[in-house]
Amino acid sequence: MFGAVARELLPKMIRGTSKTIFRRWLLAGAVAALAAAPAAVRAHEPQQQAENRRLAVEKTGELSTREGLRLRLVTDVGAVRVFTDQDNQVTYRVRVETDAAQPDAERLVQQFMLVSRGGPDGIFISGHVPWKEFRGRLWVSIEVRVPRNYNLDVATQAGNIIVQDVNGSVALATGGGDVVVGRISGQAQLETRGGHIKTQDIGGTLVAVTVGGHIVAGNVAGDAVLRSGGGHVKVLTVGGRAQMESGGGNISIEKTSAGITAVTAGGRIDVGEAHGAIRARTGGGGVRVARVAGPVQLDSSGGSIYLTRVLGPVQASTTSGTITAWLVPEGKFEGGSQLICAQGDIVVYLPSKLAVTIDATIDGAAGHRILFDPELPLQIQPVTSPQGLPQVRGRAVLNGGGQVLKLQTVAGNIQVRVADSRSDQNERIFFMQRSQAQKSREEVSHWIQGHDRQSVLHRAKEEKPKSGAQTTAVIRSAPSVLGEVQARLRNAWLGRVRVDYALMKTRMVAETKRHPDYPEIAKRARIQGIVHSELIIDREGRVIQVRKLGGHDMLFEAAAQALRAWRFQPTVIDGKAVEVITVVPIEFRLN
């Protein structure tokens, strides 16, 4: 047929027939070709459909148990979901999937090894795959139902862990997914090397650790230890002592009953109310505390410090921000207080009847002044510092004197005001801070409600478990989201790997390490703090780039000069040397 059509139309084409006739000739040829090979077309369609299919196998089981015992579940790979709606039994359903187009698909799904057994202390379930052969070729989801009054120990190397409310204690760990849990009546230990951690109320102690994700928690009845390599850390209330750390994110807590220690490499720290000592340090953000009942020690390398209701002694310093503090009449200031700025103003509001001795100093910066309320008995005199720099010093003894309140700045003004005449302003700022804390509470509650069981489980079905999760800490701090994305794309293209400095220290060539020289000009200006620098280390272990993440510019230059001389042993992955990115903190502290 095709030949006949061609013989009829080809002479007309040669004689310069129209384009329309040429199109008809092409169409006729295509129709003829399809008609000549219908079997081949029909055979190709099922093959394409097969390539889009998955081969799935399900394994189920049921074991008798009783309330108060423990589930121990360990799997090499798989997203784990735990429901607490059973009575005196544990049931499980494991779904194993792979690409049906693979020639060994049937063997892959069948060789996922599952073991389950009961014992006097509870139920044990394990899943195993030979990683060298199966990495990235299987998708596993595990669903387990246990009694409400039960304890959980769950560990997976790659996948999310989602748990309903539990009247017991839990220990959950994943090598590459999120950890989401409901209300836990006992203790909770949560860990992930590559995802976020979200939990509702905890009836005992909470320990939550993630390499680079966020941590969001509700009310914790006991102590709380929350650590993130680079994400934000938020908790509503802590009944015991709170210890919160981040490699570069913000830290937020509404209330703690026994004090708090908060450290972040470059984020903001917000504390609503603390009954107990506060120790807070940030490498680049501000610090805000709404109510302080115990002793306070705050340090910011690049942000302002706001204290709205201070009832105890304060030690606060910042290199490039302001310090604002309100001391309230009912406070007990047992011990001296000190507020120090390198480049910023200090503003203090005092009760008129507070017995205190004020010592205010401006070091070596012309054009700045000490300003006191007219009713305060201020004495100001110019002096010369031991380093030969001009100073302005002011001293005031209120109500017969008392503990010393030391105020010192290098390049800023100092203002001391009587708080009684501005009590309405103080209260407005205090309630503003409380409203911000309430907003944070609402955000946390909204987030938790958005991760109810049904919505979370629905999303979990759509997501593939992560495999090959990074097992080293990542500290991220970038000037913008766009810059962070660009840096990640560039580093991924170049094959660079992020490694925590704690690990890189073990690979350092000891002879090359030296602490930077303290710049003399920084000493004179009383500038101190921590400098965070991002290093790019080449395949031979040499530092080829140093980038500032946080800290004072004057200190960074000294740190960078020393870091460029450091050397490390080459980092080898799968037999190949790779370039490494790590973040190094260096502390400069005056004696």
C-alpha cells in the first residue's frame, strides 16, 4: 500500500505540486506504516505501563501482650507509624515495594527479612536488608498497633517515625526522616540525623536531638534538652531546667520553672519568663527576656539585648547592639550587675527607691554622653584609661548605695532613667513581649494540630523514605534564603560534603593548629566573643576558603588568618577523596 501511494504521488511532487499534496503524502505513509505493524505498537504499550508499576508484598502478624510492656522495633529501612488503639495485643503490617521493571524485582521484595517474637517484657520486631545490594531499591512502610499504655523503642536507618499519644515512655531514632509524636505521659528521647522533630506535651524529661532540622515541642513537665545542628528550637513551657542549643537557628521558650541555658551560633533568643538562672549566648542575633527572676548571664556577638522585667542581678554583653533593661521595685539584686556594649547604647530604667551604686563608663569614643534623670545625683568626670584612651565616667549613689550596677560602652551613649515615671511604658513593653510569646504559643499549637494522625499518615503514604542519610552534623547560617540555596547547589555540583567540626578536629594535623592572635585594637575596645567561620577544605586537606558566619569583623580577620594555615587529613568516601565544608567556632575572651 505504501509503495502504491508513493508511486502515485511522487511524480506530482517532482513537478512542483503544492505543499498540501506533500503533507497528504506524508500522512498516507504514516498511516500505512502503522497499519503494517499493529502488533508492535500494542506490544510496546504494556511495556511502558509495566515500567510505571511497583511490585508490592505485604507481611502481617499478631502477637499477644498486656499493657505496661514495651515494643522494640528495629529496621534497616522504612517509615514507621505506631497507633495506640489495641487491647492486649500487637498487630503489624509491613509493605515492601520495588520497581516492577527491575529484572530481579520479585527477589528483592521477598528477601526483606522480618522477624517478630514475644517475650516477658514485650514484643520485638526487626527488619533487615543487605544494604550493598538493596540500597535505594526498596520502599518499606511499617504500621504497628499497640495498647495505649505501652512503652516504645523504635529505630530506623531511613524513614519517618510517627507515633500517636502514648501512656508510657518512648525512645525514637531515625537516620534520615522526621520524628512526629503526640502526647507522651512519661519520658521521651527523640533523635534524627536528617529531619525535624515535633512533639506535643511530654509528662517527663524530653531529650530531642537533630543534625539539621527544627525542633518544636509543647509543654514539658520535666527537664528538656533540645539540640539542633542548624534549625530553630521552640518549646512552650518546661517544668524543670531547659537546655537549648542550635548551630544557627532561633531559640524560643515561653516559660521555664528552673532556669535555662540557650546557645545559638547565629539566631535570636526569646525567653518569656524564667524562674531561675538564665545563661544565653548567640553568635549573631538578639536576646529578649520578658521576665527574669534569677541571675542572668547574656552574650550576643551581633544583636541587641532587651530585658523588660528584671528581678535579679544581670551580666550582659554585646559587641554591636544596644542593651535595654528595666529593673522592677520588687527585685532582689543580691550581687552586682554589669552591662557592656562595644558599639551601642545602654538604656536602664530604675525604681526610684532602689538602693544601688551606678558606675557608668564610655571608653575612647568622642561625641557620646552619659545622661541621667535630673533627680539622680550624678557625678561625671573625664579620665584616662590605663591604655591611654580618653574616658568619661559617671557615678551615682542612690538611696544610700548598694550593689554596684556597672555600665560600660565603647561607642555609644549611656542613659539612666527613673522607671516610676514611666511605669506605663514599662508595662506596655512587657505586655508586648508577652503577646509575642502568646503568638509563639499559637504558632506552635497550630503547627502541632496541623500534624494530627490522619493528615500526617496521609502525607507519609505519599513520601518515599529517605536513604543514605547524612550522619554528620550540619551547621547552617547564611545571609539569605537565596544565598543558602545557591551555596547548596554549588556545593552539590562540586561534590562537597558537610562535616561537623567535632569530627574534623580528630582529623586535624596538630602541628598546623594555632589560636589566632588577639588584635590589640580589639583589646583596647574591650571587644570579645565567638567568631563562627565556614571553611572549605580541599581533597588534600588544605583550607582553600574562609567565610564569616558570625562574630565581630575585627576578630574575624585575625581568626581567618590563622584558619588558612590549618591542615587536615584527607576525607575519603567510597574510596575517593572529597572536599569538605565545616564550621569552626573560635572564642576571643579578655582575661
